[in-house]
Amino acid sequence: MSGANMAKAKIVTKSGTTIDLEGTAEEIAALIEKFEGRTAPVDRPSKRSDGQKRKAVGLAKKQKQGPKGLVAELVDEGFFAKPRTFKELGDRLKEGGHYYPRTSLSPVMLALTKDRIIRRIKSGKHWTYVA
């Protein structure tokens, strides 16, 4: 067999045994079918090189987790050391280039309040948030 037509697979059984397979895609698919008792999809090699895969994975780890992650980061930075209004929060996020409508931030703040990461205080008709 030619090395270019070879495929590799790693199977971890329910008991924790690891099985490394090498062969054609059809041979591996047939073995997986025997192990699982059903047809398994054949994993095709990616068109990216290994270096490109590693680079893409690193970028995903550096990206924020949306508005909840950004607000949690502000908590860590001490932004909520004194009571802050929704307007102040929105303005601070805009300074960093993050534009979120109030309808997107409201559930985030409620979730962080329920998780006891921040507290909310009624100030007149509005809520203020403090860590």
C-alpha cells in the first residue's frame, strides 16, 4: 500500500482501551463498524497543513466569549468596584469597540447577578451593578 492512501484512526473503547488503526479509509470504516455495530463516517484529511491547524486553534482560544465574557473581564479589571449603570457599561464596551444593544446586555447582567458575580442595587427607577 502507498503511504498517501493510508488513513489513521484512534478508537477509545468504553473500558478505556486505546486502539490505533492504520489502513485505507474503507478498511478503517469496516473495523469501526464492527466495533460499534453501525456504519461510521469516514474521516477525510483536511486540506490545511498541521501548522495552519495549530494557528487556527490558538486564535479561537484568544477570542472573547461574547458579551458575558467581556462583562466578566470588566469585573476582573475592577470596573464594577463602584456602582455602575447600564449606560456606563454600554459606554465602556463601546470604548473597546464592542457594540451591544441593551436587549443583549440585560440577560447577561441578570445571569451574572444570579451567579453572584455581581450584585444589583435599585437606584430610583434604574438598577446599578457592583462587584
